[in-house]
Amino acid sequence: MDGFNIVMVIAIILFARLGVRLVTGYIKMKKESKENQQDLDNL
């Protein structure tokens, strides 16, 4: 593997990690929003 391939592999790994963090954060935010809405409905 030459230098370009190594850089590409590292970039792909970093973007994959970023994507996973964004998706899990979005799901967590959506879940908390739904729970907060249910709490407001119960008042």
C-alpha cells in the first residue's frame, strides 16, 4: 500500500466513526424529545 491508500483508509475510518456518533446522537435526541412530549401530555 502506498501513502495515498493509507490516508484513504484512515479517512474512511474517521468518517465512519463520525457517522456512527451522529446517528446514535440523533436517535438519543429523538427518544428524549418523545419522552419529554409524553411528560408534557401527562400534566
